[in-house]
Amino acid sequence: MRKCFFIPMALIATVAISSCSSDDDTIADQGPQIDNPVTFVFERNGESSVNFSGQTTRVLMAEEIIDALKDNSLDADTINAMFAHVEGADDFSDLELNASDKSVRSKTAASNDFFSNNATDQALIRADFEGWIQTQVDEVYPRWGELASAGVAGQIADGASTRYITGKGLEMNQVFNKSLIGGLMVDQILNNYISSNVLDNFEAANDSETLVDGKNYTDMEHDWDEAYGYAFGTAQDLADPRPTIGDDDSFLNKYIGRVEGDEDFAGIADDIYQAYKLGRAAIVAKDYTVRNQQAEILRELISEVIGVRAVYYLQQGKAALEQDDLGGGFHDLSEGYGFIYSLQFTRQPNSEAPYFTKAEVDAMLADLMDDGENGLWDVTSETLDALSNTIAAEFDFTVAQAGN
């Protein structure tokens, strides 16, 4: 089911290339020349013009936060301080993270397009993350060494692993982790850094190649690079993350890799990479039509990653529960909960709308948890199939393709 996205025929007179190209050919016709490099390497005056260190920092902070959610010696204030880090605070094991003025909370539900005029939903979403931390500390930590049962928090076996769940079967560290993929990485990429509403503010400065003070990049170049950083900022090879895709962090990078590993979606990682690369090259060439086309490709494909994994975990959880594997089922469905939550941050291409609104997401999560008073302990296969079908219907894949 590999997709290759081509520029509409009406624009071929200006630009002749697809986003799936990995060539370094110069793209030229009647419009600007676009030098599309083989890898994500862009230089000015012999030095790199690429910088996404802030995104790498936040991903590394997020890694420590999800590790902290599995440390039952910690309290809620400590973990919340990590989430809302203040420059110089001793919140992390990495001294560079402690010295940073960045935080995860400040960029959660913080995109220009979805939240600049929506402080109400922003506050509700950030409160969700803080609430999940509190639930882990108040409900799960006190029963860390006790067996879970319906309505009672504790530990439950999942093969050779031990899961720690609430009385409703939710594994809160997984809920937090997977929800943050949408609330931080996807929202910032799709609805902020590649947004025309953001990038067009810098068109004149980019046209004149006016650099950010003390830096080797324009504002527009930097914003696009920051979008790249949320997907690939922890890669072993930052210029070409494809060889290790899925192995470099626990967030969007990981699940691009997981979807890539499904033969129904093979090629999606390269398509995402090529769109990032060509979009950046178009910015250098001052071709904002091609830039915008690549942004729409990224919206479709990155949103698809979220949709695929939501359905995947619902179906995997269903299969586990049907085999009476409660630990495995609750683990998968907790991941599915987070991916469903992340759907509200996706973005339909050529649209101002997500694939699912916050209200629709809230309703799906309520459906997941309300088959009985004990949440996932009571969820039915019929509910999991209905949710899977609802999600798949909004995307270009089937439940069977995503669910195996």
C-alpha cells in the first residue's frame, strides 16, 4: 500500500518532481530552481543551516518523564516539575536538559492553528496530562506490589513483563506516552511549524535571505527544521534517519518505524522523509507552492501513522482479551487509548480541521471505557470493532490492513 504523492498536473509547468524522489537533481522549468539534495543536508557559506536542537531537547525530556512514571518512589510534584520544567531546575538526569529553558508542557497543545485562539481546550488537554500523572501516583503507586483486579489497581502479568494498571485497566504511563505523540509532536509539526499561517509571516525575510540574529538560517528555514526535529531529532544519522527509523525514541519516530514495518504501509517512512527534504529545499529556492504541497503530504502521512496505530492497538487488544490475556490486552488498549487521544491533533490535508475533533475523540474514549463500571475489564469485542471501523473510515486504509 505504498503511496507516492505527485504534484497536481496544473503545476507541472512550474515544477516537475514527486515527493518520493530522492535524487539531487535541480528542479527547474518556468519557476524557481529547487536543488533537492540526497539527504537532509542544507548549508550556507559552507556551514550547516539546519538546527532543531530544541525539539531534540523536548523529546529527551519526554523520555525521562515516561521513565519517571514507572518509578514508584516519585511523587506527583516531582513528575509535574519535569513536565513543566523551569530553566536550571534539577529535574532530569541529564545536566543539559536541566540547563535548558525548554519544557514539554509549554509546547503541548500549543500550535498556532489549533490553539492560539483556543485557550479553553489547551487548558483541558494540559490538565489531562497532569491528571494522568496524579492518577499514577495516587492510585497505581500505592498498590505497586499488589495484584490488580476489576476495580482495583495493581500489577498484572503480560507474558514475561509486569504491567501496572488502574482499577479500570489503564496503564497510565502508556496513556501519557502515546497521547504526547499527538499533543506535542504531531500538533507542533502539522499545525504549527509547517503551517502557512506561521511560515508566510517570514516570506519577505526568506526572499531576502535575512538570517535570524547570530544564526545561519532564516526564520522560515528554522521553522521547517523544527518540524523535522520532532520526527527525526533523535536519529543516529540526523541527515538520513531512515536506516534506524523506529529505534531512536519512544514517540513519533518509533511509530513511523512500526507502520513502515507493516507491508501494507511499506514506504511511508521514505515518503515522509522525502516530503520534509523537498519542502526544505523549496524554502531555500523560495518556491512556496512546492513547500505547501509537501506540508499537505506530511499532514496526510503523519496523521495516517496515528490512525493506523490506534486501530492496530484496538485490534491487538481485542485479540489478547479474547484469549484471556488480560495483561497483554490492557497494555495494548492503553496504547490504543493514547493514539485515539492523539487523533484530535491530526490534520486533514488542504483543510483547517483534524481527522477527529476533540469532542469526537472524547466520545470515542468514553465508549472505550463505558461497557461496564470497571472500564477495560468490561470492554467488549463489539465496542473495539466499532471504534476501529470509525477510525479507519476516515483514512485510506482498512481495519484489516492496520490491525495485523
